[in-house]
Amino acid sequence: MMKTRKKFYLGSMGPVGLMRPIIISLVLLALAVPAWAASGVQGRVAWRGELVEGVQVHAYGAIADIPAGRVLAVSPPVDVDGSYRLDLPPGDYYLVARDFEGEPGPGNHFCYYSGAPVRVSAEHYTNVGFNLIRLGETPPPQPGEMSGIEGEITFEEELLERVYLYVYTDSARGFKGPGYTIQPVESGHFRLRLPPGEYWVLARKRAQGGMFGPIEIGDYFNYYYGNPVRIAAGEMHRVDIETITRLALLEEGEAPAFRGVRGVVTGPQDEPLAGVRVFAYRNPEMTGHPEVFSAATDAAGHFELPLGADGPWHLLARQSFGGPVGEGEWYGRYEAGAAGLTLSAEGSVSEVRIRVEKKSL
């Protein structure tokens, strides 16, 4: 069905006495426009390379706000080339693109941005692309002797092999770490027993392998659009997850100025080490979940760690994600003392060197 735009025309404005307060109000409104109007997110939205009309990008302050409908801002519908722009003040956001309001139905489109939270910097538009999925039927839960979830993990309607299913009981940490359970899915089919409760379900398959780490260009990922799944005793819920990949062509554009820590990770003989990640913590003990972590170091040992706040930050470098340090794992801490590392107002980039050694237990 063709969508039309309604046109509105202004008639006579009446006497000058009526005009004056209107003009004053317009001037005051213009002066009140916030300084953050020149920042936000922008990019393109597509479904398998095709434009979908009527899609809007929604910004949220927390993942739990998505099913609750607590939206902070919504973009206009995408343009004829699938592009959009959404003004937002500086901060961190969770983003969803969809072409429906309220309960979704078969044929609707949806995408939760896998790189969330997205950091918006002052006077800059962060590039965020959305690779949509098209929703199918969701059958009601089936009664039985056990409770849990079952379904398929696919990519473009083909079963996806050697993928991981992640189940979380809380979304507050942004799905970092192992969560409640991780289920390896070898052939695309899964059936998982779960006690009654509320769960957040995701699927991930990293091109470099492994269960942990950021979702990068070329990895498979998706957040189940029906999250959270609320399971009662004796209910088996159908949860089908169509994965997507992050596409570079949907996220092209000028990158914001880097703010954070750059440096080199070296071994005992000051040799550069590849394949090591740097983790940033708020607490000097560096326990629990890190706030931020870098991509793996390159062949020259270089890393970049974007940081949104001044600090203080406490840094360590290691090869693996989560759990205790393994025998023979490269591991080391940046020695900045109990005060940690703080980004100065004058210089928003710190250059550091972190020396690591193979851990012996």
C-alpha cells in the first residue's frame, strides 16, 4: 500500500498583536535547542540487502527498557536509500530498528544492534548499521513434564552449525560473561531444560572461535526478539533465532576522534605479542566483569581501548575471557598503582606498555 504524506498550509496570521508573542516564543525555542543536537547515531538499515520501508531506529538507556517500551528517542522512518539519522545527547545507548509498534507479527522486521551499548560523543554522529531479520510465527508454549526452550538457530533460513546459545537471567550487565548457561549447538537444533523464571536468550558464533569476546564484523549473532522469555512450570517455549552478521557497508562513515588508551603488549624480553586483549576495570582488584576490553593485539602487539570516562581505570592483559587464569596463559597488569590511570582533560589519549608473562600455577 502506498504511503502518502499529508501537507499542511498556514493561513493568515492575524493582527500584529497576535504575531508578537508567537515570534517571541519561536525565538526562545530556538535559543533553547540543546547543545547535543549535533550528536547522535546514523547509518543504514536493510534486510538481506533490500530496503524495508517504515523502519525506525529506537534508542534506549538499558536493555530492560526495550520490552518495557521505555524509549528515549525514535528516528524518522528510513530514507529511500535505507539511511537514517537520530539526534541523541552524548552517552551510551541500546539501539533497535523495527517497522512495528506494540506486539510484532509475522512479516515484521527487527534488529537489536549487536555492538551495544553504542557510545555517542559530543558533536559527532556514531555510525551504526542494522541488518534486519523478518519475523515468523511464534507458537504458544507446549505443556509437558519439563520446562525450558527448544528451537533452531539459522542464518538466511539455513541451519547454523557450531554456534553457542547463551541464556542470561539478568540484562543489566549487557550480556557480558557466561551468564546462566552456555549451550553449544552443533547442528542448529537445541532443546534446553530450564527452571521456571525469566530468561534472556542470544546466539553467537565468532569467526575466530571461542565462547567469549566482542561481536565483530563477520561474526554471527542475534538477540531473540521475544526477550525476555517467561517460563512457567511445565512449559516448553519455542525460541527460533535467525542470526545476522555485522556488515561493514552498513556502518561506513567518519569515525569519531579516539579517546582512551593505546599501547603495546610485550613479553618478558620486550617482544611484541599478538592475540592478547586488554581489559579495563573500575576496581583496583580487577575482579568481576571488566567495563571495557580491546580487540586482540596485532602482530606488533598494538591495541586500542576506547574509554568513555576519565577514570580512574585499572588495566590488565590476558589471552582468554573470563574464569581463572590458565596454566601457560599470557597475563600481566599495567602498573599504575592503587590510583589507577586517569585520562587528562588536555590529552584524551594515553600511551601505555603492558608487560605480560606466562602464568604458572
